[in-house]
Amino acid sequence: MTTPAERAQLLTPAAVEAAYGLIQPYVHRTPLLTCKTLDSIASTPQSPESLVGTPFEGQTPARPKFRLFFKCENLQRIGAFKARGAFHALLRLIEERGEEEVKRRGVITHSSGNHAQALALAASTLHIPAHIVMPSISTSSKIAGTRSYGAEVIFSGSTSVEREAVVAEVQAKTDAILVPPYDDFNIICGQGTTALELEAQYKEQVRSGTLDAVITPVGGGGLNSGVATFFSDKSTRVFGAEPAFEGADDCRRGLQAGERVSKVSTLTIADGLRTPVGLLNWEVISNKRKVEGVFAVTEEQIMATMRLVLERMKVVVEPSAVVGLAVCLFDEEFRKRVEEEGGEKGWDVAVVFSGGNTTVEAIAKLFG
Amino acid sequence: MTTPAERAQLLTPAAVEAAYGLIQPYVHRTPLLTCKTLDSIASTPQSPESLVGTPFEGQTPARPKFRLFFKCENLQRIGAFKARGAFHALLRLIEERGEEEVKRRGVITHSSGNHAQALALAASTLHIPAHIVMPSISTSSKIAGTRSYGAEVIFSGSTSVEREAVVAEVQAKTDAILVPPYDDFNIICGQGTTALELEAQYKEQVRSGTLDAVITPVGGGGLNSGVATFFSDKSTRVFGAEPAFEGADDCRRGLQAGERVSKVSTLTIADGLRTPVGLLNWEVISNKRKVEGVFAVTEEQIMATMRLVLERMKVVVEPSAVVGLAVCLFDEEFRKRVEEEGGEKGWDVAVVFSGGNTTVEAIAKLFG
């Protein structure tokens, strides 16, 4: 076995381009949208009152200038970027082990979220049996969603020990191959295709501009490390965003401490970002030349941002999807940097909306 | 003064094309989206149980085949198609009376909804003073929205007598020119540009197909009669959709009775569709060669459809926007017609999403 640091060496822009060649027929080229209203809100200084109680209290609010480009992976198949990684992982498995073996053994994962549906979709498309271990407390819509793609759903307790025991049990019976949700070379390259697409779309739309930065959510870190891999030989800066609630900002804290935080227990409303960042992902994200910084936002900032996206942009996003935009709107450290480095011209910033899998009931619970 | 029937003679496709020439620099070319999930749901027969208690109880559910094309006027400026009519009305006023007179007198309307914001935006863009009479019970977000475009908001009581008294008062003082929300030649031609655009987009996307039908909401009827005007010399059929609640289906009932219903009092959740159809609009919509039929849906069907659009298509729509799609999903008379006339091939149907002006609180109130 190679170490994460050794495997990280192989994470190159070319690996992301190769992934795109494989998955392109299976995923949507999701739109890259703009919104003048959000540009204007992001480019307006925050009120001094709104900084009271933050580390920036008493300072002059930053005056950054943003042109925002929203990569709408909420409009991706199964409603999240996870479809990219899942298709890539399965297509590589077939390439490496042969179709016959993969179809005979099938694949397995444990997830209560978007990875479950993504793997179920990719497996059914490629005619591979899929076993998805889900906590028995999962919402019925998620269970139904996963089953609707033809996967077998097996229930477990909700702790990681309980889930892994059920995975081991199913593997003993079926010999199914584990497809991890984020801490995996092929998953990272698959998610990185988001960056490849958005850069091409940016160039189509803004013929003589430069994409100054990209910001994505960081949960397990598959999306962020994939995006950073693609941009690692380009001038576009990559940033990450996390919820701060109950220590969900494990990546940001790990970067400060110089050591990955391996355990997180949080009930942030950004439920796709409750996991600690993976080992291989950490190798990329903790490399300053690849990811320039990770910022954290409060639950209130996530809700205010989600409201703006729903009411002003009119697109449906899940709470996890908006943490990057929340950093642009509210984080004074980030905003000061845009002001200082962007100057009068400002920055062109791509914000990845990672997913849109929410329900009207969940919206009602948040805002009712 | 000419009669509505005489003015209706002048509502021609060429008049819509001329309107488009004028307003094009000021409005968005909103996207025409497709959604495989909604095609599949619409093309699945309803269960016999779901027809119990309806006029179709006991009949074999229809087996229509739909390919749906969603014209997203929820992504239009101010979040609704109303921007088209408002810009057209003001640009024509300037053309007919001269910029000096229009700027001196200003414009006025009464509306608590999307027309208020649309007129405020168009007036501020063209540097014309605008007075908007709104019921004092309007929600603060709508008042703020209208003011944010620089219009003067004047409050009135909520009955039409009270509102018209305030309009007369302001007009006596300012000589402001009234711009009606829907019952007006120029407004109708402006809204009709929605049809011109969606037909062009359909042809770009489906190179060798025919757009079999278009369905739009019917409130005052500006959108539906404008769309029907554009398609009046083409093979594409035009249909209308209304809420049925508390008699909001005034247009459908009027067509059955052979006479326009002039008074409606309903609190349907489709709050943009609470008004009776206008006189000039009625001339178009009651012409069978222009509009082939108007269908009505229940509050539950509107909510179920709104849920599908938010959760599956991930775009934010207001309840009024989805009545056309609700007809496609639930109305057995319409579905049987698609089955019979469309056969194996089915129908390509454009559904106009008229607006997206809702709030997370309103969604919470509906679904919480």
C-alpha cells in the first residue's frame, strides 16, 4: 500500500482530464450562472453593526468587488456533484478489474446522503449490483430515492462502528467492492471535473477575463481537493468553506494546528459537511500551493445565504451548498483579501453550489 | 374609443414581433429548461385511486406521452414575465406621446403584486417617475421591493373602490398616466414576447420537432392572450390554466357559459391568479381558434406540483406559476387529449413558469 502523501503525488490536472473523458457521457454539464443582485450584495460593505461580536468588530468593513459565477451542481444528476465521482469510480473499477468481475461482485458503500444516490445511479446505469448501507433513521425520501435507482438498501445503526459492521457482513456474503464517498483517488478526480467544466464555461462567457478564485464547500474534502487538483498548475486560487457550528470546521482548525482533525461530532444544518476531511483529501487541502485557505461560517450566515439564493436567484440549494457564497458575503478576512488583491477591478469568483437535495418540509423547518 | 372586439383585431403576431424589437435590450432571454424526471412523471398514468372523487372516477387513466419544455419567466427580471409588458407599455408611451410629456407626467398603477415591481423597474430604467398604489396590508417585502426600484409607493385600502379613489387622487395632483396590469393592448403584446422567445429556443434545441402545445396560467389573461396572439397563425395549440378554488376559474366558467365572468373573490394560494380575466384578454381567449381550452386545478394539485418543481427541478416558482404543469400532471381531460392526438409520439408541450416571487416564509407556511 502506498501512503496518502504518495498517492497525492498522482493527483494531477491530467488525471482530472482523464476522468472527464470517461464520465462525460454520463453527467450533466451543469450551468454556470450569474446574478447581478448577488454581485451587488456581495460588493456592498457590511454594516459596522453587523460586525459587532465578531473578530472584526470596530474595523472598517471591507469594500471588495465581486463578479460571481455559480457552478450549479444542484442541477447535476441526483442533485449533487457526487454523481461525477461515483461514475468515475465505477468506470475505473471496470477498466481495472474487468466488467465481469465487477458485475459479479457488485459494489457497496455506506452513506445517508448524496453519495448513496450517486452510487446507486451509477451502478444501475452500468448494470452493476449495488448495496447501500444506510442508518435506519434516514429520512424516507432518501431511502426511497436510493431504492428508486435500483440499489439494495441495508439498514444499520447510525454510529460508524455499527455501519462498518454491516458493511463487513454484506461484503462477507457478496464480496462486494467498497466505493468510499470521498477519501479515494478516483472519487477525487471525478469531483475535480467540476473545475474543468466551470473553467471552460467561464472562458466561453468572459472572453478576456481571468478567473481569480474558486470556492467550494469542504466536508470530506472530495470536491475541494478535486477542484484544487485541477487548478494546481493554473493561476486561479482555490479556497474552501465550512460550517463553524460544533466544530464542523475541522479542516480549518486542522490547518491552524498543522494536523488533521480526525473526529467531528456536529449537527450543523449543512448536513453534507458533518464529516472530517479524509486522509488523501487532507494531503491536497493542507498544501498551501493548492488550497490557499479554508473559512468557516455560522449557521445564521448559512441560512441568510440560502434565503438569498432561493428568493433572489430562484434556484433550490441545500444548506451545505451555500457555505462558499456565505464566505464571500460575510467573512471579513476573505472580503479584505478580495479588496486588497482585487482592487478597483475586483475578483471573478466561481462559487460551487454542491447540491440541491432538500425538501419543502426541510425548508419549512428551517424558516417556518 | 374602439371596442375590445375591434382592438382585438389588431392583436397580431406582427404586433408581438414589433414589441420584441422594442423590449429586447431590457429583458432577459430566460432559459427554456427540460427535466427528464418531470417528463417521466407526466408520462406515467395516474393511479385509478387518485381519480376517486373526480369526474374521471372509474375510467381508465390516460396514458399520455409528454416532452416538457419549461419557459422560466421566474428567472425574468423582477422574477416574473410582467417585466415584458411593463417595458413595452412605457416604451410605446414614449413613442406615442414623446419623452418630455411622459417624463413630466409620470406613470401610475395599482398592484400589490409583480406588476408593481415590473412598472417600478421599467420606469426607473427609463427615468420616468412612477407612483404605485398598494394596499396598506401588502407584505413588507413587496413594498420594499417596489421602493427599491425607486418608485413612490402610496397606500390605499384593499377594495378596488378604495384603490381607484387613491389613483384618481394622485392623478389629479400629478396628471400621471395609468398603466393597467393586463387589460391593455401594449401589455398583451409585451407578454406575448414570451411565446416568440420560447418558440425560437425550442427550435434551437429540437431541430426537427414541432411544438404541439403551450400552456400558461390565466389570471387577468395578459400572458395567455399575448402567447395566443403570437401563435395565432401557427400550428402550436395554446391552452390556459387556472386555480379552481373559490371560483378562481372564472375564465373556464365564462367559456362554458359563453359569457365573461366579471367578478371573482377567491383566496387561492395562486395569488397572482385571483383577478377576473380582462375585457380585451377575453376577446382573445374566448376565440377557439386562438385558445383551445382552459383547465382548472385544485389547491392540492398546485401544492403537489410546486413541490415537484422545487424538489426535483430545483427551481423556485410561486404557486401561480405551476398551474399549467399541474394541468399536464393531473387533468385527465387534457391528458386524454394528449394521448389521443399525440399517440405513440406524444406531445412536445411548453409550460410557462410565470414567476418565482415567493419567500422562504411563504414556502414554510404552505408546507410546514
